[in-house]
Amino acid sequence: MDTTSLTSLADEHLQTAKNAASGRSSHTIYGGQEHHLRQTVIALAAGQTMSEHESPGEATLQVLRGRVALVSTGDSSEGAAGDFLVIPSGRHSVDAIADSAILLTVAMSLGD
């Protein structure tokens, strides 16, 4: 059995994001081409945005550290550490209100 500390990963990637020119860092902790489920820790320095994009499938976001805004057409939801947000199926973006780390979970389609 594999065990991963989300706390340690969040801290590590937040530090990397704060030092990176892009203001972000990420690491997929589970998933890949052969899996239906993909889970990725994403860290964003305060003020950074994951620009608007389509959802790749059913997806959720759990805030591990900080505070983020999930923005979709005409709607916005804020989440702080410990909050769980369902990502809308349409176009959306994620804004880091404070230095933040999130766990993105996506149910991928494997195709035929």
C-alpha cells in the first residue's frame, strides 16, 4: 500500500510555487493513462490564476492550504483550507486569494 502525506506535499509545492516565475507547482499523486481517477496537488502563490479552461470530466477540488475562488460563468465560490468544492462541467478558472494548495480529483474517460 502506498501512503502519501498531503500536508507535506502541500507545504513542499507551496514553497516551490512561491519561488517559481509562474507562481505555481503541481504533482500528480495518483492516476495516469491506465486509470479512471487522477489526483493532483496544485499549489498557487497568492494572486495567481489557473486561467479559464474546460473541465476534463467529473472533478472536485479540496482546499488543503490557503483560500481560492472557483469561478464559472456568472458564478463564483470561495473555499478555504478544509473546504470541498465540486467543479462545474463548463468553463471555469481557479484564483488563489492567498498562497494555496489544492487537491484536484478528476474522473477521466479511458476511451475505447
